Amino acid sequence: QRRLYLRPGGTQVGRAQTAQIKATHQSVSRIHAEIVIDACAGALSEVAPLPIQLVDHSSTGHTFINGKPSAGKGHSRPLVEGDGLTFGVDPVTFRVTWSPVVFSYSSRVSAQDVQNMDSVTRSAGAFLTSDWTLECTHLVIEQLAITPKLLCCIADGGMPVSSSFLYALSHCASAEPLPDPHQHRPRPLVGMDAEYSSELAAFMETPRPRRTMLESIWIVFGVRQAYDALSVALRHSGAQLQVVCASEEQVPQAIDELRRGVSKAAAQGTPPPR
């Protein structure tokens, strides 16, 4: 199977040299059909499927959606997740899959750079948000640094990239493969963070969700600020219980939370915490 990343605008299907999705079967017209995707009109932080439709340009009427013929030449039909498309009597089937590219960006990015990234991201048909969410696929960061956002990215199987990746994506034609993120790596860790360079390099070489890394580890924070900074990243890594005990007065509450955690773990048959 081969994945084709489609951008907003029209993507032609056919035997013509100008068609972005090329077919070789003689039953397929030179410009057999066109897949049209609307650009995102709202905020790029609101990740939602873009409207997509198939326009039939064939002279034979052999354009099929889920095995059923289209309404004929010049007619369009909306497409939804999972639709199967075939053209002519070519046995190749294309499947519509919603797989958005979602960028989060480092808090160190300037307001002007964010504005520029918004314009480029919109033209590429991707999404952009200041927060790291489970939908994010890439973290735009010029200089690698061990931050909560980078930890979330690694735990969720995302890829840290420099802004050059975003600009390379915007220059890709529809149906072309995504740029190679390894060609757009941020600058390496420096200072105290450099101690973790080899581990981070291994994660970046084989990105995949690692949301169970800390599932059997419970964490007690002695400083509230540390909890505020790390709690989200730890949850993304699977930490099921985080307790704040920053003062003597909070000890009884912390003990109660730990006891409830033990009871819950026992009821679920999960391994004891470490």
C-alpha cells in the first residue's frame, strides 16, 4: 500500500502526464476524475476533516465509489472517511483516510514567526496549535531542549522538526510523499540536556507512541511548580497517579490519594507501583 497526501485544491486522476494520481490502465481516461479538497477556513488549531468531493470527468462513466457508479461526467459527490474509489476497470482501489498533519510549536517561537507559520501551514493543508494534543504529529522546534512539550511529543510518537520541514511540506505537490523529517531535524541538545542526546536520538529514529512507559510508576511531587510543569507530559507517558505533597499539611491528603491508588490497582489487577 502507498499513502498519498492530498492538499487543498484539485488533484487529478488519469493517464495524462499532468495528473497527480497516475493510472496506466487503458480504461482510465486521460483526465478521468478530480478530487477537490476545500482549504481550512477557520482557526488552524481546530482540527477537523476538510470537505472533500470527487468530480467525474470520464467519458465512459466508469468511476466508482464503494463499488457504485458515479452520477456521470461533470457530477460531483462528497467523500467521507473509508470511501473506496476505483476508476475504469483498473483493479487498483484508493481509500479515503483522514490522517491530518498537525504541528505544535515551541513556546520560544516569536509572534511574527507564528504568523508566518500559520500562512504556510494553511497553504499546505495542515493544522497548527500552540498546545501539544494527542492529534499532533510534529513539534516545530529549532533547538532541541528537554521541555514538557518535547516529552509529550516523544511519548505520543510525534516527530520534532525544524520549521524548514513545514516550508518543504508547503512546496510539495498534491499526492507527493511528505518530506523526510530526518532531513529537517532541529539543532541537537546542548548544555545539561546533552546528557540525554543518545536516548532522544533513538526515539527520533523510530517514532511511535510510548504512552505506557510510566504506567506502573507513581510520582509524588514535593514542589508544586514541578507538578504544574511536568504533569501533562507524565500523563502522556502513562503515569496514572501523581500526588502533590509540598507541605506538612498536605501529607494526610497525599496518603489518602496513595491508598485509593493502591485499592484501585488491586481491583484492576494491575502491577503494584514502583
